Amino acid sequence: MISKLKPYIISIVISLGGGIASAFFTRGGMDIYDRIVKPPLSPPPIVFSIVWTLLYIFMGISGAMIFMRKKDQPEEVTDALLSYAVQLILNFFWPLIFFNMQAYLLSFIWLVFLWLVIVKMIIKFYRIKPAAAYLQIPYLIWVTFAGYLNLMIYLLN
């Protein structure tokens, strides 16, 4: 039983760990977020931590589901997990660009690139295990919403 859960636990820890590390490096970010002019539909700061925690858990489960198919489709899984790793790295750096550098246009461009990598990852995941791809859809939707917020913050500030 534990051996079957191990890849899921490790994968969730990796995805959550990246989010926690990024939050640590941008811990003053919500102060900045409070001071900037925000567009309509901007959620209160607490929503971000709740949503991101859930998304990182979904990402971890999804990544583990793909990893578990490595014996059946080694090349496809390796390729899909590479896209997964790239999006995790891009995701890690976005808050540093947005909050720490306050480079709102650059962070928007970064987010567009992240969005494209997420779409590519979802397509690759779908070919291996559709359920893993579906778990990434809320992430894509949230990053799309984040793109709206980021662009509007750039335009308003």
C-alpha cells in the first residue's frame, strides 16, 4: 500500500515544495499586492494561498500518474515529465519577477510562456493518461485568470 502511494507523496511534496519556496522568496509580495491598483475580479489575498495549495496538490497527483506509466511508455513519459518540470520551474520564477522585481510586463510575458508550456504538458499528459491531463485543467484556468490580473495590473500601474 505505502509503495503505491510513495510516487504520489513524493510528487506532491515536490510541487508543493516549489510553491512554498517561491512563496518564501516573495513573502513581502502580498504587501505589494495590497498597494497596487488592481483590476475588477481581483480576489482577496487569502484566495491565492488556498487555490495554489490545491493546484500544487493536483499537479503532484497528475505528475505521479504520468510517472507511474514509465514502464509502458518510457519515452513519452520522459518527454511529458520534462514539460512538467519546465512548467514547475517557470511557475517558481513568475512570483519573483512579479512581486520582487515588480516587472509587470515581463511577468506577463513570462506567464504567457508558462501558459503555452502548460498547454503542451496537458496535451502530452492526455496522450499517456487522460485523467492526469484533466487534473491540470484547473491550473490552466487559474494561470489564464492570473494572466488577466497580471496584464491589468501592468496597465493600471
